[in-house]
Amino acid sequence: MSNNLYIDFMISLLAGTIRISIPILLPALGQIYTQRSGILNLGVEGIMIIGALSGFVGAFFTGSLWFGVFSAVVAGLLFSLIMGFLSITIKANQVIAGTALTILGTSLASFLYRVIFGIRKLPPIIDSFPSLNFLGLSKIPVIGPIFFNHNILVYLALFLVFFTWFVLEKTTFGLKVKAVGEFPRAADSKGIRVGLIRYICVAIGGMYAGLGGAFMSIGYMDTYMDHMIAGRGFIAVSVVIFSRWDPKRALFAALLFGGANVLQMRLQSIGVNIPNQFLLALPYVLTILVLVGVSKKVAFPSAFTIPYSRNSK
Amino acid sequence: MYLLWIELSRVGTMFNFMTEKAIKEAGKVIEKPLVQMIQIKKTFSGIPANDCVDFTLKEGSVHGLLGENGAGKTTLMNILFGLYEPDSGKVLIKGEPVKIHSPLDAMNLKIGMVHQHFMLVKTLTVTENIMLGIKSTRTPFLDTRMIRNRIIELSGKYGLDIDPDAKIWQLSVGQQQRVEILTAIFKGADILILDEPTAVLTPGESEDLFSILRELRNSGIGIILISHKLEEILAIADEVTILRNGVKTGETLVTPSTTKQELTRMMVGRDVLFNFTGKDVNIGKECLSLDHLCAIDDRGVQVLQDVSFSIKDGEILGLAGVDGNGQKELCQILTGLRKTTGGTIHLYDQDLLTMTPKQCIDNKIFHIPEDRQKSGLIMDWDVQKNLILKNYDSKSISGRFCLSEQRIGEQADTMIQEYNIKTPGREEVVKKLSGGNQQKIILAREMEGDPELLIASHPTRGLDIGAMEYVRQRILDQKANGAAILLVSADLEEIFQLSDRIAVIYNGRIMGIVSPDAGISKIGMLMAGIMETENVGVDA
Ligand SMILES: Nc1ncnc2c1ncn2[C@@H]1O[C@H](COP(=O)(O)OP(=O)(O)OP(=O)(O)O)[C@@H](O)[C@H]1O
Ligand SMILES: [Mg+2]
């Protein structure tokens, strides 16, 4: 590889890493709230695909990308309330409830897509969010294309890293979330409404996941496809655990997984001599390895996946 | 005193629970009681924990709530605090009928509660825990700095000695309790419920708490105090209500002529005398010896420094000290649960420092842990399984190949009877038992068999007076059997009743080892870290 080609390859690798880590980062940030409050929502995958479809439909029919974003967030919120109802009100097993939600979301999205758009030869497309150029900053060699040439949603996601950290560490709400996840009875005795806080956290997780889904359809791909989420919801859940419920660490974890993904794609496209099944599996293998290495050491919130009821001691 | 009063009323106005108007009203004759609970009934899976209980708290009085373990005291207070809803019955606050559905409702009615089992979030700091319960002045943002300063101020004022930045899990039980008390003072309340607040305090600390409570009472606050320590009740309560098996069996004013016997009889239905047998035992060869033991705690701070002492067979060494002076860590080391940074420990001629926890058990080191809910019980298992938790591989409960259900059951039934554990049956889940009855399970388990070394941390904390007598006698029985016993306790009465020698620990150092003849005041001074210049009479 010549020197120039090599630099281009690296630039596209790094820029791509940032871009493709966003749909992992967004749901992961949302799940930090949810998991901190004591709930494991394995339905993120399903919520994301619902978000992807709603975002696309909203943008397609109104012509407004921002309306698409709005619809995705609202759809994510509403859909996640199913999880809230199952795990908080009914106190169902969270693993089962979350898995069911993913299955429901995946099939519902694919069904609705066919109802709305019918069977077509060519998929409907839209113009997704354009890249910003920051008054020419994007023209700076190397740095420009890596950092200053993404669409607005990328920067929004990066802002949400800070925002999530701020909410959890500096606000009364964040403190309540942590208390509810650690020791709901104590929170209850201090007058904090455990169920309500958990509902809110599940809903916030749903909104972030919906946004993450919309990023795929109207911020990255220009269209909707049934399998476009491709396990990112599940990877997001492991990113949360890997990052030990810390938004900043979640950013790095998401970049790591995004990087593995991009590397895999770029290596395929330049045709390295590795069977592409192995390359495709790379991000998932990485997920498993990281979780095996990390999960022994992390301290889960004490009330993780445990429903709360006041009358049982 | 007067100064303290001013301070307190200032705290009051600051948190708006004793406005000037309220103070004036407190001066008037008040007819309506602060709290009236009428015919309260609460059953748990068919068994009544409160059966038509009436309870009245007057303004500006301290009301003692007495009863054996499992009598229903905590349940009644949880109802008042909105943690449980009664099956039937009425609650009136200042004459107004109210429905208290949640602690939030209770707090809006100016009811504060210090719980028997701490309601503190372990992973958060002291400041964060206190902020949880109060409305931030900068909502939705936290006002950490202001609260932190207040904590330092209040903690200094009442000598609570609390580091606002410490995480709760790093604190000892006694320190955690002080955080709870601080939380209640911080929030301010008209009605203050304290569920066994002094169980973990030294006599001196309890006195300090009581003078705070007296001041609070004088400013018109009604205080409900659950305690098993009858001296305390006699010293501070204006009246008492007594429960037995969920039924109210008595209510009486506390006058100077009220006696402990009277209260005991109303509670237990018999006299409890603390006439122990078996104190005089031949003391044998050296069982445990510690030499210049040093250790650091979870935060990396030195908690034990040059600790040296020895215990002989048939001897009880009382380790007196305020909680959090290294006792917890010492017990962990002796049971193989913590590493040391220096020194040696020998059990007879074996090196104890190389032993795993299992080897410690196999070498007959028995341990009654300090934090019983966390390290002594599996809360979701039933009573009988918890009772055999340690001897699961013993012959007496096994059939040929597997555990014998029948033998486990029989053994459990005997223990339940001997220790008078109040439970619907041996198959009840442990977390549903009352605080005192949970403790009895650990005691029954750890006192079974014959230990070489018994480490008893606060063995009677939270037990009612009858159970207390029984457990102390059992400890003496073990001594008669030739066990060496380390009795860790903050209860000086207990230390004096049982010990052959008393070691006092302060700040991780042994301040002195004295004979019980040295007297309470001497021990009290050593516990507070005051060493006299004259010879302390160390005989390690
Ligand atoms: N949540 C619950 N579920 C089932 N049973 C319960 C529950 N709470 C209390 N009980 C039962 O009610 C009875 C009274 O318990 P309570 O905790 O009020 O006793 P207590 O008087 O506070 O005793 P102690 O002095 O041991 O703390 C006990 O027999 C206990 O087993
Ligand atoms: Mg109790």
C-alpha cells in the first residue's frame, strides 16, 4: 500500500469508527439510566428497530428529518413502556420480558414496514442528515475529515455523553436513580417513589434507543431495512456493563466496538485474505471476550433485576 | 444546656419544623395527642403481627415501646411511617384522621424514623444519603456543598463524628447508626421514631443521644423509642406501651418508682434475674495468641496497630470499645477473611494467618458476626437451612448419601425451641422474621457444637431481655466446656457480667488489658482513648 493510500485508509477508518459507534453509544447511554435504576432491558434491540422505522416513516412522509427524529424518540419511549409495565408493575422476569420485547419489536417493525410501503422493487429512500463542515474546519487535512465532517446527530450523541454524566452525578434525579438501583427500600423510606423512578429510567432508555435507531435509518443509511440494527442493541447492553455504568467510559467502549466493526468492513473491502465470515464475527467475538474479562470484576447495582415490593421484607 | 436549646431551636427554624408559632403552641396546654393509632391490625400470611393495638403519643413526651423479639413493635412503627398499610384500624395525627400510604406521606406529616436496619445506600457517601431525603434548594441540581457543610456543623455540634465524604460501606455499624440519627435530626420532625437506636452505642454515646432527645422533647417533639434496654427506658421515657405477641398488654406512666422488674414481667410474663452459673472454670492452656498484629482497612487506612493479647481455654476475654475502632477487622482476620500487614497469630501451635475461612471453621473457630443480615444469614432461605448452613457436612444431619430432610428438620425444631425463635415454622423464609429472631438463628447455629475458640461480636445486640439471659448463659456454658472466648461488645454490662479479663480497643490499639475489678469508669475512659499516666496494669 502506498503511503497516501495508507493515510486515506486510516482517515476513513477513524472517521467511520466515530460514525458507527454512535448507534451503539446512544442506546448504551440510555441503558445507563435504566440499569442504574436496577432494570436490565434486553429489549433495546427491539426498541431500536422500532425507532429506526418510526424515524424513517416520520421523515419520509413529512419531509422533515427533525420530525423523524422526534417520532423515533416518542416511539422508543412508548415502546419501552411495555418493558416498564412488565418489569415494574407486573414484576415479570426481566430477561424474559426484554427478550420478548426484542422479538416483538423486530417483527412488528417488519410487518408495519410492509403495511406502510407495500412490496417494492426498490426500497424507498430519503436524504439523511448532511455532514456539517464547521465553517471549513472539515477541510483541515486529516483532522478535518475525522472530527469535523459528521452529521448533527453525531455531535448530539457526543453532547449526550456529557449530559448523561451531568444528570447522574449532579442532579437530585441522578442521585435518586442510584439509590433506587442499590437499595430500593432505603429509597422508599426516604420518600422516593421507586416504581416511578424506574419507569422514568426505562422510558429514558427507550428514548435514547429510539434515537439510536433513527440514527441508523435517517442519519447513516438513507433508508430502512429489517436487519439494520444487527445486534447493536445487545452490544449496547454489554457496553454499559463494560463501562461500569459510566457515560465517559461508555464512549470509549462504543468507539472500541465501532472500531472493530469498521475495521472488519474496511478489511473486507480491500480484500484481505481472511474468510469474511471471520471478519463479520469480529465485533461480536470482541464483545464476548470483553464481557468475560470484565464481568468478574464489576459491581452490579445491588438491586439489579430485582423487582421491588414494599411488603416483602 | 440552655445553649444547646438555642442551637436546637435554630436547627428547627432553619428546617422550618419549629416555627415561632409552633413553639408558642407547644407552650399551651395541648389536648390533642400527636399520634393516635386505634385498633391497628396487621397480619402477615395469616399470622397477626399487630392485633387491635392502640397507641397514643403525647406532644413533648418520650414514649417507650417495649416487647419481646417478634412482638410487633417494628411492624406498628412501619405502619405509622407508611411502610406497611394496616389491614384495619385508624391513625390520627394531631387529632386529624390521616391515611399514610408511603414514607413521603409520613414525612409530610413531619414524622421521621431511624430504622432498626439501616436505610442507607451503601455505595453512596454520607452526604449523598442525606441529600436523598431532603429537597434540594437548587432543584433539580444537588446542593452538595451546602449540605456537606451542614453535616460537618451538626456532626460537630452533637459529637457524632461523621466524615461527610465517607462511603457508607466503609463505616462501622455504630457509625452508620450515627448517620441515621443525623439524617433524622437534619430533616427535622414533630414525631421522631427510633427503632433500637442505642443497640450499637456505648453507654456514653447513648447518654449523649439521650440529652439530644431530651432537648428535642422539651421543644415539643414527640419521640417514640423502641428499646430492649430497660434502664434506658426508665431513664428517658415518660410513658411506655408494651406489646406481647402482637397484642397490647400494658401502658403505664414511667415514674421514679417504676422498676425494671415491673416492666419485665409485663413483657415476658416472668422475672429475668441474670443469675448465671458456671463462671468459675479452670483456665487451661493458651489457645489464641496475637503478637503485634497490624492491618489496614478497605480504604487503606491503618486499623489495627500492634495488637497483642492471648486467650486461654475456658477464659472469656472481653474486648470493649466503641464500634469502628478495629473490632470488625480483627474478627475478620481471626476467621480468615482478611489479610494482615504484620504480626503473628497462633491457634495453639498452628499459624492462623495461613488458614482459609473453611480451615478456620474446621479448626473449630466459631464466629457470631457483627452485621448479621449481611454476613450471617441467607435472607431468602428458610429457617432450617440457615440453621445448618455451617454444619452442612456434619454427620448428624446426613443420611447415607445426602442430607436427611428429617434430621435437619428435627434439629431445627430443637434449636427453634431452645432459643425461643418466633417463627411460623422451620420453613419460613428468614427475611420475614423480626430483627431479634433473625439474630437468634445465627446464635443458635454458631453456639451449637463445641468450639475451641468462639468469637462473639455483640452477641445480644437487639435481643429481648429473656433471650439475652439465655444467650449469656450459653456463652458461659461454652466457657465451662473449655472454649476460649473473645467477646466483642459495646455493652459494658455484658462485658462485666461475663469477662475474666477486659481488653479495651481504641483507634486500632489495645489501650490496656485489665481485670473487671478495675471498674466501669476506668474502662469508659480507656474506651474514649484516655490513658492514665499511672500504671495501667497490663498483663498481656
Ligand atoms: N414483611 C413481613 N412478612 C412476613 N412476616 C413479617 C413481616 N414483617 C414482620 N413479620 C412478622 O411479624 C412479627 C412481628 O415482627 P416485628 O418486626 O414487628 O417484631 P419486633 O417487635 O420489632 O421484634 P424485634 O425486637 O425482634 O425487632 C414477627 O413474627 C415477624 O415474623
Ligand atoms: Mg424490630
